[in-house]
Amino acid sequence: MKKIWVIVVNIFIMVALLTFVALYSSSENRNSKLMQIEHFENTTITMKHVTENYLEGEQRICDVWARYINSKDLTIEEAVSFIRISHVLPNASVHIVYADTLSGLSTKAKQNDSDDYSVSYGQMDLLNDLSWISEIGESINISRAYTNPINGEQSIAFCNIISLKDPDTDTHRKAVLLRILPVAELEEKWIFPKEEFISAELSIIDNDGDYIIKGHSFKNSNLFEFYRSYNIIDSASAQELFGRITSTTGSTMMLTIDKLRSFGANVDEGLQRCVNNESLYLRLVDKAIHDPSFDSLREIYETGDLKKGFETAHALKGVTANLALTPLFSLISEITELLRSRTETDYRPYIEEILAKRDELL
């Protein structure tokens, strides 16, 4: 009898130790993930300050030119000539266009005609509304990324409103000064430390969600459109989220194909089942990982209802199998079989591991 009690006590101690190790490991994994997120956010905030300083410096150059042009009563030809002399960056250029006609002159000639310096913004909507351009020195007036009409490069522009003398009428005309930089040149400067964040991308957007710099994973022309196309979200929640993105600092997780591949999902198999429709696949995955059934799994160890627990786990097993979410499917399959046979055990470590794995996609 004494031997039996010793064996029972030893088994109990071993189970307790294994449970402790599992819970401790799960807690450490969560803490490690939180520390990684915090480090990533701190790196992002540092880059935010660097970006602010850089953009402010570029805008200041534009402000200096605008003040000089306004003070000297220059014609458009004289203004372009002045900037051409003082503008030394090889890949940058300046356009000056009249606000009423959206046509003007460039400091660089067209690629197919070295004598043609004319430029027009009439075929794009960039300058149809100039209300976003503040007074000189008040703010950074930076455009969304657009196609430079002179050379076809994706570019951004720092802008100011200026006044030019019209020699034909001896009056003044409102114009826009655009200091233009290729996006490719900026993308080379804005990169995360590769040794720490191998898969990290960087994008910069304006308040409307239009890209200033666009990461290669973003397929739409607007971040907010991109988010809506891959996530199920109502209008009010979308506005709250977009307002938070453009006004605060923090983390917002987005579900992408690359993220699912990194997670370990068999994306190709999942896409096949969705007739290779990425948008549909991501919508279904998003719906699945937000399924309340995941949190209902906790009722297994809270209430001890193994029958109901089996039904919940079995349903989740089917969903994760159909969407090829392999890491989740493997964990859920294990607990499903235990519940199928009504095994009496401590289900808490299994469930917490499933939820922790699910949370990696949230």
C-alpha cells in the first residue's frame, strides 16, 4: 500500500511539474512576443522622428525658394532659372505650374526632347484642389506618390503657393512650386535594420491613406482601401481605426499572405480552395481567427463539459483544416482526439497553447 502511495505522489508531482513547465513556457513566449513588439514599435518611433526631421528639412528648402520668388517679383522663366542654378541634387527636379491652367515649366527637360521644358498636371488630380497646401513655413506640404509627367518616375513633391509676374498682362498669377524627389531614392533611405527585422517593410501615407512610400506587399493604391479589401469591418469601426492610424503611435496588425506564410499556413493549398482569390481567402481566415469558439474552448477546463468541448474543438478543426492553417490545425487536432475519447486530463495547457498560436494572427 505504501508503494502505491509513493507512486501516486510521484505521478502527481510529475504532472504538476509538467503543467508548471507548460504554463511557464507559454507565459515566456507571450512575454517574448510582447518585448519584440515593443522593440519594433520603438524602432518605428525612432524612424518616425528621423522622417519628420528629413521631411521638414526638404520642405524648408522649398520654403526658402518660395519666399525668394515672392519677394523678387519674378516671371516663371526667371523663377525656373533661379532654381536651376541653386538646385544641385542630381535626381531631384522642380516644377512651377500656374494654378489656373495646371501647366508650366520644369527645371529638367523631357526625356524625348532635350529642348522641351514644358510640364502639365492637367491629366492628373494632384493639383485640382490646392487647399492642402498651407502658407509658407506653416507645415510640411507633401504630396502623395504620383507619376512625374516629365520622366514617368514615381515621385513625391514638396509644395508651396507662389505668385508670379505675367509679362503679357503685367499682373500676378497664382502658381504652385513643386520640389520633386523620386520615391525610389527615398525607399533606399527608409529601411529597417535587416538583421533584426528581416521581413519588415516601411510605408508612409498621408491623412487620406494615399501612399507617399509604398511597401511591396500593399496592392491597392490606398492603405485604407487595402485594409477594407482584406478585412471584414463595418464603417464606424473602419473610421475609428483609420483615425487611430493617422493620429497616434502604436501597433495595428494586418492580415496578409506573407504573414500567413510566416505563420506556417499552407497558403497555396488554402488559396486553391478559394479558387486562388486572395481577398476571399484572407476574409475567411480573418473571420475564422475571430470566431468566438476559440474563447469558448476555455469552458472545457472551467466547466468540465467534455462533450460540448469536443463539439467546439471539432468544428474549429474543420475550419482550420479547410483554410490550411496548419499550426492551429495540428494543435486543435490533438485536443479534439483527447476530447473525443473523453480523456480526463488538465486541458488548460492545450487550450492556452491554441489561443497563443491563434493570437499570432490577430
